[in-house]
Amino acid sequence: MRTYDVDGVSVQVVRKRIKNVNLRVKADGQVEVSAPLHAADAFVASFVREKRPWIEAKRAEMAASPRAEAAAA
């Protein structure tokens, strides 16, 4: 697993024997991408840039969730 910075977003990239690129935003706001072994780093970075609005929406959604509010208290 490697960590990259894509336009200010810290992204953990996991290379796997898969066909598609998978994007997840974890409960702590960390972004994780599962990518095929043959996918170039530039492709992964481009994918994250393209999905930036979705990433920010999910982070905001998680920050406003009752679970996050309870953890902050």
C-alpha cells in the first residue's frame, strides 16, 4: 500500500488483481483506492481528480453523521 497526495487529497493506493478501480472514503475521512496491478499512477491520480466532488461530498456527509458528532463529544 502506498500513499499519494493528489491535489491536496491524501490517497492510499492498494494494487490488486482486479479489473476496475474502486474508490472508498473511510469513516475517518481517509481516501483509499484499489487499482489493478497494471494501472499507471497517472491514471489513478486522474481518477481521483475526476471523483473529487464525490470525495468531498462523502467527507462532509460523514462529518455530519451522528457517529462523527458523538466521537467529537
